[in-house]
Amino acid sequence: MFLTNGVIRTMDPALPTTASLVLAGPLVAGGVGTHESALPTPDRVDLRGRCVLPAFADAHVHFPTWALAQNDVRLDGAASLAEALDRVRRHTTGGTWIRGTGWRDASWEPKPTKDALDEITGSTPTALWAKDYHSLWLNSAALALAGGELQVAGGVVERDATGEPTGILREESAWRFRERFVQIAESEWVDATRVGIRLANSRGVASVHDKDGWLGAASIFGRIHEREGLTMRVFQSLPADRVTALAELGLRAGMGDDFLRLGYLKCFMDGTLGSQTAWMLDGSGVRITSGDDLAEIIRAGAAAGWPISVHAIGDAANRAALDAFEATRDLWQPLGLRHRIEHCQCLAPEDIPRFAELGIACSVQFAHAPSDRDLADRFWGEKAAGAYAFRSLWDSGAVVANGSDAPVEELDPLAGIRAGVFRTINERDAWHPDETLTVEQALIASTVNPAWLAGDERRRGSLVPGHLADLVVLNRDPVTASAEDLSEIEVVATMVGGRWVHNPPPWD
């Protein structure tokens, strides 16, 4: 296939742009200087001035959960309890469960309770996730399923003045409830994920680093892979507490194929900003994993060849994670393991250079900065000046990879890139504009660096000979676009492994 007459950004510093690209099967065969006559029967695609980039990679997404949530009650942006309840009321269908996601109650008065839900859901069990997926809002019918067994280590059960649960569970209590009681058939997961992959392809996504290892996402993706083949590459996480069982089964990082591969172990240091459970240096928040316990996880992972992915939001959580990696580096650095901290949201200034010094990647989400700005200013005050420090981390030499954290934010790489560049998602001024990135940096964080983090930098992330032909066609070049035009850029088509998976040419 011969792509010509466009702006092709290879993301290779040696040859940043070319006007044409030659593909052979699933691979890039050449670029500028490759003569058409060298191809026996080239399939010529006239780009008509459009821009081609390596396809986007989402470095942090809960993919099956996001896909399933497309069919649930959407509570994003609900400004009050009354508005949220009205959305639930209009969505109620009389099924076994009512499920929803996206509420954020920081400005709500009154607050969400089981009693408020009971009035409109009756005896149908109802489970509504907060926007950050660290808090769960239940009605009485759902709470009754647990029989009072709600409190677990690392979890929070909110109670009223009489000691009765209000219907809000946080952290481990919320996740344990979901695992035990919110039963969803595997066929529903598979069907939703199949549809979700098509939607992701339409947004230029060819690969994801999935975080849903806790629910058996590898099996969900595996079913699709076996039946009809995946059109999206999956780098799969698994829970860190299963490292011993994985070793006994002989499972190791890197097992799989070009489309579904085991990647890394994930654990949690703390909660989130929105649920006010981020572990902070002032002593507030919820500590889920101690620094010493993380060090043991890192040691066990190194012995079995697994890189570790650590969720850390608060400044104390990030420091404890960095301390654990530093204390164990003699074990993992010689192995070349590419560890990562997820989110890196609130950092003490002195901890920012430690990521590059230790070789710990920053798996961040550009979209969180403009979305969370009001909460960060409200709950973190002056510390918010060191939050979502994308440019500072980049300038320090750290590897910065961008993801969506969908369904917390929407799985939309172009929107995420704009958030990294503008630090706003509306008409407001940029939030801490000194932390904005250039378009080129945001693109690298959404293509090159996720491939490096997956150990695939010699096969993906740039359009050079020998790399997989994963690419996206855009209606215009984001690097040269004006600020106004950057918001108008759209995905025209997506290719994965030399095959068009969204809107094949010709185009109007």
C-alpha cells in the first residue's frame, strides 16, 4: 500500500515528516525516497493533504469497565442530588440491577444516600459508581445483599449519626462489594467490549494498557481474540497480590502475542482526590499499601520478572512508592524492568526529579488536570501548585505516557492531547499554565512513550521501516494547527497491522 500526498509524522527524530509511506502487509516498508515502481501492484491512497500519525495508545484505561458503562446510567456533570436522581429515574428499566457511573458530590447538598435512591429504585438493587470509581452509592436493596459485611481492610463505610450505613462505600469496601455482589455475565462483558473496541478504533486507538485485570479482562479480550480476532492491541495488567499464583502457573510478563499480552502487576497505594481518600503528607486520606509492603511486592515481582504499576494520587503515596522503588532498585534495575506510577497527581516538589533519577515512568492522564482543577484547589489548596505537573516531569527527563483513565474520563485521545496542551476544557483560563505541554510532547506521550512502556519501542509508536503499520489519519496536522483549529481536528481513518479497522479509503 502506498500512502501519498499528505503530511506523515513518523515520530522518528531522524526523519520527522515525509509526504509518502509504503506499507507491506502488517509492516511499514519505507517512506520518502521509496519509488512507486518498486511496488508491483501498489494500492495507492491519496491523502489529499491529510495528516498521518502513529495510531494512538491509551496508557491507562479500564477498558471493559468503560465499554460496559456505555449502557449504564451516566451521571457525569450532574450538578445536584436531584439531577442525579432524575437521571436514574429516567433510566430505570426494571432489570436485575440498576448500574451507573460518573457522580461527583463535592458541591451537592444534600449528599447522596441510600434513602434518596430507595424512593425511585424500590426493591431493585442499585449500584452507582462515583466518577473516580473509588466510591460506590448503593440503595437499601443492594446493601441488604451484603448482610452487614461491608467493612474490610483498606475500605470505608460511611455511617450516619445512628451508626447505620448511609449507602456510600469507598475504596476496598466498594471494590469488594462489586466483586461479590454485582454479578455481570461474561457474555455481557464480551459483547460490550467488542462494541467498545470498534468505538476506540474510530477514535484512532490501536493499543491500550488495560487496568481491569482484577475482573479477568484477559479472558474477556481472549474470547474476542479467539472468535473473530482483536483490532486493538492489549497490554494487560494483573493484580499484584496474585504474583505467587502467577509464578506457580508459569505465567510471566510478555506472554501472549501481538494483540493480547500479559504486561505488569498493579497495586494501590491510596484512594483518590474526588473521594478525599488520597494519602497526603499531612496525614489525611487512606493508605491502602504501605511503603514496606510495596517493597515486598516489587521484590516478588522482580523475582518473577514482572514490572509493577502503582496507583498513587497523594503526595505521601507518591513519596512512599518512590522510596520503595529506590530501596529495591538493586534487584530490578539490572533486569531492565519498566516500572510505573499511575496518576502521579500531587507531588512534593523535591520528589519530581526522582522519577527520572530512578527510571520510574509517569503514567498520567492529561484530561484529569482541567477536570479536577476545582477539587484540587478546594481540597489541596497550595499543594495544588505541584499537582498534575506534566511539564515539570517532562523537563526533568521522566518518561511521561498519557492515558484516559476511562471511564473516569472519556476514551478520546484527541481530547486528552488538547487537555495537555491547553490545561482547560472550556472557556476558562489555563490552570497552572506553566505545566502545559507542546503539541509534539503530547503526541509523543500518546504514541511513542506508551510503546516504550510496553517494551515495544522497536515495533510500535513510530512509522519507520520494520514497525507495525498502526496509524491514524487526521483531517489536518495538529502540530501546525492554530489553537482554534486544534479543537476541530477529527479522526478520518484508523489502521492496525496494515488493515483498515475504521473508515477505509477512499474518502471525500
